[in-house]
Amino acid sequence: MYLVVLSFVIMANEVLAEIVRQNIIFDVVDGIPPSEDESDEIRSFRSQIESDNLLLEYSAEELGFNNVLFEYQSQG
């Protein structure tokens, strides 16, 4: 599982700018729905972190955010 997470994060880093990944993570945590004009890469990244808390947490931590899941899990 760790290798899957790592390969996903590496792919996202190569394709999406850091600020874009940050905005997507915050949108997911805040419950903001995707916009209709998102690129395939953004939709893919969003879908993955929405469906897998480990990917969400790892992606956020890689960008320097800790405990991002606390808010995300408290919404459920």
C-alpha cells in the first residue's frame, strides 16, 4: 500500500503545482465540490484523496500540513 501511495504522490507532484495541490486538499477538507472546468489531472488527484484518507494525509503532510484529517474526519 505504501508504494501505491508514494507513486501516486510522485505523479501528482510532477503534474500539479504545489499551490494547486494545496487548494484541492483544502477544498476536499472543507467539503467544497469540484468545479466543472477542472482538468483531468485535478479531477484524478481530487478523486484519489477524497476516497483514501491515507493519500489525503500523506499529500497534506508532504506539503507541510499536519493533522489535516482531524477537520476532515470531524465532518463525517
